Amino acid sequence: MPLLEMRDASFTRDGTTIVHPLSLHLERSERLALPFSSTREAATVALLAAGIVKATHGRVFISEFDPRIQPVQAKRLVGYVPYDAVAHEFATFEDYVTYRSALWAMDSGSAVDLARALLARLDGVHEAFARPLIGALVGHPALLVLDRPLALYAPQVARVTSGLAIFSTHASGEQARAFEDAYARAATPA
Amino acid sequence: MNRAAMLEIVVTRLRKDRRLLLLACAAAAIVGFLQPHAIATGGDPFARDLLTRNVWIAGPIFFGTWLGVVVALAQRGTGRLREIELCEQAAPLYGRELARATALVPCIIVTLASLLYWFVQFVTGLAAPPAFFVLSLATVLASTLVALSATLRRGAARFLYVASAFGVATISYLLAVYGDTLGPHPPRNAGHYYDFVGVVSVLVFCTFIAFAALRQYGEALARYDPVPDA
């Protein structure tokens, strides 16, 4: 069973089609970097893949779960990393991790330890990207969904995501290729 | 949802809303202090009773509702709590669980503001009796919960939920002030209406509205799609 499957999934709001019908398949430990024609479509597909937004037509499955019917089970399998530079709504990094661990019903002590270890391995990554990436990873997801990640950070992302299925959306084919190439280079042992 | 998650959501949101909490309490204290305190004297005792109820109830209900609507609308979709909202949306929580936790925050803020309003009135010499304060508080909580659904809507639907919140306040006010005129009429020498019909009808009405509004908010939150604007 694929970890992420979309069957003609599309999203429409107020008569405007934001996501055109899309079908895809992603198995465990696989990677898929998909380009889209607009940033809005790329962002919305990432939200669909993370089970946060529900398709208006077609189906999305995360493992065997349909986020429309089993949102909790589906979201447990996914770590979602948004594109936007985040506002610093938490006083400290530890506060942020503690908050996330409570929402994911995890032990906050071990989550903070894991987060610190991940932070040490993300040297050189801007906090605005590192923080949500670590937040997503402390939930021990099987699938990581990245909304328009920068190719610049692909090597560091590869360092902390080995073995995970990764689905990333991009605003152009060039950006998708750049991210995928940089990730593949970093993931391949020299 | 475990208790730790609920507590974390409430504490985190309250920490972010501390300025809003202070502003709401300050506004409640000022309005409670400035509200006209004149109680009618002379004339028909039953008409006077209705005027007294009006003085007790009108200010706390309508000001509290206005405050509740403002606090409720600040809870979602303003961009102020974007990181928190994204975490909550991505978390493995059901819409109803998230609704309960997030609804607690505006309820705590308006409860504190209402208590302060009543306390300032008490200090300045004319606070509503506790039973009437409870009616004001119940109304404010119910209308705040109704207004919460407006945060998930846009355009006319958003306006409709805000208008419904004030509609709840108006019905509750009418029941609290005039509800007892529909019940058994007390003897002339009693000098005031019985409180039973007004108190019970407002509490039943607000409980029903609050329950339905919270349920509706949970359903809407479960279906909510936080798609970025163009």
C-alpha cells in the first residue's frame, strides 16, 4: 500500500480551481518533488498531502487513511513543513517543541532531547525553516511533506530525513529539479 | 484529546492573547465604572422593577457581547497566530477537540472581563445581584461561542454569525428583563416580579445556544481548509 496516494484529487474554492486533478503514488522511503504552475497550487497540494486540506473532488489517501474520514490517523503519519517564514510566536525553541509534543501526545522531555539533536545536525539552516522541520520530525512521521523547500537546504534536510518518504511541492520545474538533485547528491554516499 | 494537549493550547493562546486580555479587562473596568447607575424611584413598583433590571442587565450583556465578538474574531485567521494555527491544524486532533480547547480562551477572557465589570460596579455601589450577573455571564459566553464560527467564514456568512451573536444577546436580554412578566403575577405588596421565569429561561436558552454553537464550531473546524489566499 502506498504511503501517499492521490486519485484525481483537486481543490476548488468559490468556483476557482486551485488544484487541478492530480494523481500520484508515493511508497515508503520514496521521494517525489513536484512542480506546479503557481505558488498557491503548490502550497495547497502540500496541505492536501498533509491531510490538512480536504480534496473537493477525487480522493487522497495517507497510507490506508482518508483524511476526510480519519484525519487523526492520517495526520499521525505526516510531518508538514510550511513554506512561510514563521513568526516567532514561542519564546524559546524548547517552548515550541514542548507545545508540539503536547499536541502529538508525546513525552516532552524526549521530544526536546530529539529536537536539540536534530538542531545540531541542521547547522547553517535558517531558524524559520529549521524550526518547523524539527517540529515535524519530532512527531516521528513516516511521510514528510515540504511546501516549496529551498534547494539550498536540501543537504541538511537529507541529513535528518534518511529513511523517510518525502513529498515536496515547488513553484517551478527548475526549483523541483534543483531540490531533488541537491537532496540526491547529499543522500548518496561519496 | 489528552488534558496536556488542551492545557498547552489554552496556555499558549492565552500567553499570546495577554494584551487582548488586559485590554478587555481595562475596557470592562472603565465601562463598568461609567455605566449609568441611576435607579428609578416612585411610580408603579413593577414598572420600576423592570427599569432596575434593565440597569443591571443591559450594560453587562451588550458590552460583554461586543467584547466577546471582538475577542472571538481575534482568535483565528488574522495572521497573528499563524504558527500556532498551523501546528493545531497539522496536529492529530479532531475538529471538536480543537474547538473545545480554542473556545476556552475567549471564554476565559470574557469571563474575567465580566467579573471585573461586576466588581467595579460593586465597588461603585450598584452591582446586579449575583443571579443577574450569572445571566449576563451566561449570555456573554453563549454569544462569544456563536461569534467564534465567524472566524471560519468569509463575507456575508461571517457577518451573519456576528449578527447572530448580538441576536442571542438581545433575546437573552429580553428574557431576563421581561420574561417574568409572562409568569405568575406576584401580589401588589411584593413590589417586584418573581425571578424564576427570567432566570430559568435565560439559563436554558444560553445553555442550548452555547452547546449548539460549540458543536457547530467543531464541525466547521473539522471541515475548515486553511488554503492560502491568492
